[in-house]
Amino acid sequence: MLRTIAHVDFDAFYTQVEINRRPHLIGKPVAVCQYNTFQGGSIIALSYEAKRLGVKRSMKGEVAQKVCPEIELITVPVKNDKADLTIYREEGMKVFQLLQESGAVVEKTSIDEAYLDITKLTSDMMNGWEERTDKDVYIELISDSHVIGVNGVKEWVLEMLHTKSSIVFGAMVCADLRKKVLDAFGYTLSAGITYNKMLAKCISGINKPSAQTILSEPFIDSFLETLPLRNLNGFGGKLGDILIEECNIAVLGELRMKSKEELVKLTRGQRVDWICDAVRGIDNDPVESRLLPKSVGCSKNFRGPMLLKTVEQVEKALSKLAQEISDRCNSLKDENLVIPTKISASFCVKTDLVKRKGLKFNIAGKALSKSGTFPQSVTPDSIDKCVCQLMHSIGISHIGKEFTITALCINTYNFVTIAKSKSDIQSAFSKSNNTKRKEPLTWENVDKKMLYQLPEDLRNEIVHTMEPRKKIQKSSILDMLRNKNTSDKPSNSKISFPNSIHEVDIDVLSALPEAEQKLIIESFHPASKKAKTLKEIWQ
């Protein structure tokens, strides 16, 4: 059976959240605006009632009021002098958790979008169809679906049921999931249902709001033949600009006629293999079960009189961004037992005029960035101190003399799972895969590479829980570094250490602070005092 993949997207997400909090606004024109008050703030989301009355997302709030005097303008909550999206993240997460609990494999891709792999749910529905007593309910549930290439939906449904085509059962599953969300939280979702992620995202918004669109296998080729290039995810940036403006190619069908050699010339070698698959509707990318973000970041733009011109202004702005990072990372730590191990800081010194999907607009220009190890604790002060050091290392002290700053950004990533409590440390850090019988956590069976990626305070707490509870010697740090290919010893043997730099696990070494890296390298190789890079030492 082919995979059944759906892409779900909230309808006018920010306005739905705000209307849910203010039921008296149901059915009225509503706009959600950015936190700044200039001309009523820029509109970031509109209800469909406002769109029908001529309001556009490109408008400022005051302009929207002139176009539609009855419109309700709601400003995004503010915290640390920037937009606070906490309420929106929480509402989106509730919905995606419900979808996951209902049996779908959920890959959250943004605050209001996700891919669903509903193959198993579809198979279960199809295999148990004959025994169901509520067939009419599910048939009615998808009667208002939109099927690409089909005029009579009800007739199509009956035909697909007769031939036991998986796509119709997938449509029932998706419609049922959307109804569960509506019943539980009052939110409407639009969806695209087909066989892969690329096509599902392409069709999910075609019939918004509160609708699902189905693309079955017989109609994929004809659908893609006339599809404008910009409508397929991946052709919206520079690649799309090259093909549309320089090569005069407007639809995917024109690309399908090109050989691979021709595509290499047309695209200057950009993503040729991907293009060959995309224009034929091929996408084997799996839906990964993921509700938590891969990274947590925040940024702020500075325009006109708000441009940053002094170190003091930069440090003040960074402290507020550090507070948001601390709040969000602490929330992930408390609720999901994960913490980041890496952090980066960046700034932009100009704005660039760019084109996306044929439209021109200004964005922050090229960024200068620096990454490092996440600080030992998840406090605002620790994060602030860390990012300030990173900023100074990339020349922030030259601000005002050589440049002004148009944007700041902090990003945290490489999240690792931490133990729930001391009694759970073994399950998080033991190298043993035996889940039936938990062995006592000892220095010999702990996953030292994972251990040393943690902040020092957590690392020390874990070390103190080990059995026997002996004080770890300085030399034990070197045991962490032993390359896993050279360190397999009987459990009753004494701890042995790397004898040369070539036995060191470079991944673990790279995770250590720079000062400790230097000391360890020098202890192995006196010549390394003059070496500039780890690569030179290994040669």
C-alpha cells in the first residue's frame, strides 16, 4: 500500500487563537497586528471576514481601519520589548499533541503547520471497513472534500470504496482528525491528503478555509503539468527566479520536458536531482515523529532611529533576547526534559532587498555569527554573559565606527534529553540497551560522550549518583575521550586511558570548552602547542 500523508495547516492561525479567547468576535472582521504601534502596527493575520471586506496583510492597522471601519485590531502580546508568541505556541502544541495521541505520526514544521503520516490509521480503517456500522457517517464526513481532477465527489468516493483505494480511507481518517480538533478546541484546519510530503503541502491550502483537498495517483501528472513553478515548495527563492525570469519557464510541465543535462545548464547545477523528482511528484522524505523544535531562537530587527550604534545598546538588547531564550529553554526543560548544548549569536549590519515568489521586500542582510557551548545553567544572566562574549569575539566593539546593527539573533540547538530524577539517570545515560534489568550506574557503563555535553552543574549531579560513589579523578576526564573503537574493555578491568592523540574520540574532544581541549591536546602531543588546528595534530 502507498503511504498516506497529510499536511495540516491552521486557518488564519493568530486570529483563530484571539477569537477563541474573545468569543464575541466570532463572525466579525479581525486582524492581529505586530507589537509596534507605528500606524497601528503591521498586520500579520486576518480573519476571512476581514479579507472579504478588502483588508490585506500588507496593510498597516490604520489603513485597514479606513478600508473596513468595523475591523477589530488586536496587538500581539509584548514581553521584553518584542512580540511574545507564548500563547500561540501553546495553542498550536495542544492541537498537534491531540493529533499524535490519535495515532498519527506528527512532524511539526512551524507554529501552525505539521505533516501527518496516517498510513497505519488508513490501513486500519480500510481493513476494518466491512465490519463498521458507521460507514455512512464517514462517507458524509468527506462528502465536502475537494478532489483534484474530479467533479462528482460522492461518485468518486463510492468508486474508490468499491476498488478499496487507500486514498479514500486516508481522507476519512484526516477528516476525522480535523473534526476531533474542532470539537476539542474550536480550531479549524485545512489539509492536503496524498502520498508524500511535497504534494501534501502543495495542495493543503488550495481550498481554504476549513477544507481538505485530495490528490489521488491517477491525477498527479495532469495536476503537475500546469502547476505554476512558484506553487511547489522549493521553487520560491533564487532557483525559481532563475527558471522563471532567466529561462522563461512558468509551469512544471515545461521542466519535465528537459533532460538532466539541460537542467544542469539552466539551473547552473542547482538541485538538479531534486528537480527531476519534484516535477514528477516524487518525494520519499519520511514524516519524522517530532513535536519539539530542533532549535530555539529569537531575534529582533532594528530600523531607522532604532538602529543600534553603541556596544551598550547591543548589550541591553541582548539581555532581553537572553531572557526569552531562558524562559523558553526552561519551559522545554521542565515539560519535556530537554536542554540545548550549543548556542550561537549573530548580528546583521545592513538590510537586503530580496525577491521571494516574485515579490520584493527588505530583510536583514548578511549576518556575522559565532557559536559556542551552551552555558552551565539556563538562567538569563548565564545566557546573556555567554552571547555577549560571542558577540565581542566577532567584532561588536567596532560598532558605531564601522557599522550600525540592523538585527540581533540568539539560537540554541543540539538538544539532549536529561533524566527525570536521580533514579532515572541510568535510563538516560547508561550504554546498556537492556531495559528489563537496570544495572547500577557506574563510571564504566555511563555514556561519557553524552554526559560531557551537559552543563557542568547537571554533569556533577549525575556523577555523584554513580555507584560506587567515589570521587572522580582528573584523569577520568581522559577516559571520556577514549575513542569508542579502542575502549571496549571487560567490565572488571581497570579504567585505561588513551595512549596517544589518535585514540581520542574527536567528537567528544570537540564538545569540551576550548581551554580544556588545549590542555588535553598538549598533554598528548608537545608539538601541539604550536599547532593551529586539530587537523594538523591528526596528520
